[in-house]
Amino acid sequence: MNFLAHAYLSFDHPKVLLGNFIGDFVRGNLEDQFDPEIVAGILLHREIDHYTDTHPVVKEAQKLLKPKYKRYSWVITDIYFDYFLSKHWQEYDHRTIEQFAEEVYQTIEENDQELPQNFLYLFHFMKKDNWLVAYGTIEGMKASLTGISKHTTFDSKMETAHLFLKEHETELKAYFDQFFPELVKFAKQKLEELLEKYDLL
């Protein structure tokens, strides 16, 4: 999953949100580096990623992309799913996507002293270009996918993936609609387990 989904799947726990956002930016003994609720968020991030990467519906969606995008299909699928979540946000939350994004950015800024510099460098651009809202537009998808394509080792063709999304949007949305409610249920249960583990309930 990409940033918007990880934010949503923090279920309004501010410190869990911090951990969920930095899950790919930290290594080593987490408990020596962060307070328990941030650790829970980092572990939740990793559980979400594993669940997503191994889910049969996600694998089916990736099959649609593999002939053209090969090894990059899994990355693109994650970003597509943020597109559907942002575009259809009103189906999942009582706030507008703009309100939710602003709350996320504020939470990160209020706790930036607890976050690694490599994430904060990225966050500068995330807030500046309002990624969480922009994900819900084809232009936002184009910018995100093109940006990632510039950092790939091989010719990923990701700069064309927004066009593939436009062409196959109905089919891809059906995969998202089937998968995402199951992910929400999984993440809620996993977060409860992690909060209990760290005596945070």
C-alpha cells in the first residue's frame, strides 16, 4: 500500500500514523529508537505490506499489468489503490480528503523531531504538492508514477502507467473494491494486537 492507505489504516492514532509512514525508512532495533506507539505503527506498516503483497486479489490485479510493466507491477498496483481510495474517499470517511490530508500533514509536522531525516526530506514534497489529495486524479497519478520511474534501475515504463489506469479503470476498481475492505478488517485486528502487546489499549 502507498502513503494514503497507510495513513487511513492508522485509524486516527497519531503516533501509529507516524510509524505507519516511516515503516520503509527505518532499520535496526525499533524499540531502542522510538516510543512504543510509533513502533506499533512501523510493525503495522510491515504487516499491511505483507498482507497486500500476498493477497490473491492483488496478485490477480498485478497479472493485468505484468505483460507491460513486469517487475514493477506490484509498485504500480499499490499506487493505483491510493488513487481509488482518494478518488472515492467519501465512501470510507466522514471527513473530506482535503481535511484528512491536512490532519495528516499537521500530525507529522508536530512530531517531526521524532522522525528520520530521509522521510522528512520526502515529506517536504508530499505536503508541498499535496500528494494525498493529488493521488485521486489522473494528473496526480502521472506525476507520482513518472517521479518513481526516474529512480528505477531498469526501463519501468511507469511514466505511462497513468494511461493504463485510464484504460482499465473499471476493472482495476473492481479489484480494489474486493480487496480493500478485507485489508481494513485485517489492519484493525492487527493494530489491536500490537497495541495490546505494548500495553497501549
